[in-house]
Amino acid sequence: KEKHKILHQLLQNNTSPGDL
Amino acid sequence: PEAADLRALSRHLYEAYLKNFPLTKAKARAILSGKAGDKAPFVIHDMKSLMEGEQFINCRQIPCQEHHQQQLAPALAPGLAGLTEAHCGSDGNISDELELRFFNSCQSRSVEAVREVTEFAKSIPGFIDLDLNDQVTLLKYGVIEILIIMMAPLMNKDGTLISYGQIFMTREFLKSLRKPFGQMMEPKFEFSVKFNTLELDDNDMTLFLAVIILSGDRPGLLNVKPIERLQETVLHSLELQLKISHPDSLQLFAKLLQKMTDLRQIVTDHVHFIQLLRKREVDMCLHPLLQEIMKDLY
């Protein structure tokens, strides 16, 4: 899970580009 | 009733496609053929026009938390979001700096595109019910393939639209960039020119993208069966869609599925280019999201 932290975040939330 | 369900699925995915992807094939082809009604795109064909093109674009900073750990290159990008001065070092000549700035802006657009693809994937019925780790795996392995497919409508044999269709960058200019930048886009042009002869429309593209995302043979998947079931339904929907939109194009469905093999080779080669860049370009860094995707990919 740690290896793909941002992908997890993207899948679980509506992460905005600014958050990335 | 089954056909009606497949058409409903197609409509649902098409709506998600329109919602998440700002530049459709229809719009891109209109721009490329000069029928968009808007102003013609600004053409970048040399370093001077690249510099002028910067004024066209709003600056967008590239997050680069791991600048000192990983110094890689850009992912391929279906567009140019912003040319930023964030990574323009004080050393080196102007061309080198411009090239770096350009490729960093490609990274920004790639990150945005990954977010768009993720939102599209989430709209595929059943996708968010899959094991979360499998969702990650499907995205990790599918997203570069999707980005390459989505570049095709933006390209013709002479160049590509970038920056959401505001700019046209010539193939010759891209080829003239220093190694390995100059080599990175040629395989995508070769693929796109062939792919475009299939003349898919946005509806067809939508279903093809969903089929690619739902590939049950990605390495490390935990639970393949539900993914294959979802893909089968989308495949039926795609087959029906192609029969309706291209009644005279025999074997189009089969031809399209064959493209998936070509795509994997292009992604493998792309990862190789990234590894080369990692060795050569000390001033570059890869966005953490792109690092996640590329790490241990192939």
C-alpha cells in the first residue's frame, strides 16, 4: 500500500491536482 | 434486452468520458482540420517558437518533493499543461533549459491525465467494488497504455496537439530534441498514425479504454475473475458499438484488440527511455505519482 500511496488516494478520494 | 443493457453501459461510459476528458477526439480532429471555428493552434516548430509558445500557457508548478532522491525524466504526455520555470537551472544553454522545462510541463499534464483516467476508471460499473489493491494494479499497468491511446486523436503524421489543443507541436521538432527526448515520441507517432486509420469515434474510444483498464492479466492481481467478468461485458458492448458505428468495417473489433499487443511493447520501450533519461538528465526529477506508476512496472 505504501508503494502506491498516491494511487490509493486518487482511488479513494476526489483528489484535486493541487493536492498532488 | 441484453443489447439494450450493453447500449446503456456504452452511454454511461461515454458520459463519464465526456465529463473527465476535456479534449475529445471530435474536437481534436476539428482543430487539426481547421474546422473548429476557433483560432488555429499556435505552432511550435523550433526553439524560438517554443519560447514564444510559453506565453500561451499558464504556468503550473511541478511538485517535486523527491527531487534529490530520484532524478528521472518526464512521462509521456498527451498535452502540455504549463511551461514552468521551476526547473530551469542557471547552468547549461538555453535550448537545454527549454527542453527540460518543456518535458517538466509534460509531467504536469501527465499527472493531471492520470487523475482523469482514475476518475474515468471509477465510473466503470463494478470497478470500485473490486479489491482496492487490484484497482491500483489495474491503474498502474493500464494508465500509460491509456495515455498513449488518447494521444492518437491529437496526432497526425506531421505533429501533435498539446496544451488542450491550443498548440500544435511538429513531429520534426520533437525529433530534433536531444537524445533520448528526441526519440521518445517517434514510436507514439508511428502507432498513432496506424491507429487513426481505424477511424474510431469518441464512443468507440470510450469502450476501448474501459477494456484496457479491465485487463485481467496484469501482474500481481489478487482476484482475476471479477475483473474478467467486467471486461467481458464491456467487450460485448464494444463489439456491438463497432457494429453500429462501423457497419462496413469488417474485423474492426479484432483489429482493435490486436492493438493491445502493440501498446504493451510501446509502454515497455517507454519505460526503457525513462531509464535512459534517469542516467543522462541529472537536473530532472519525476513526479511522485509517476514514480509510483513506473516503479517495477516492466
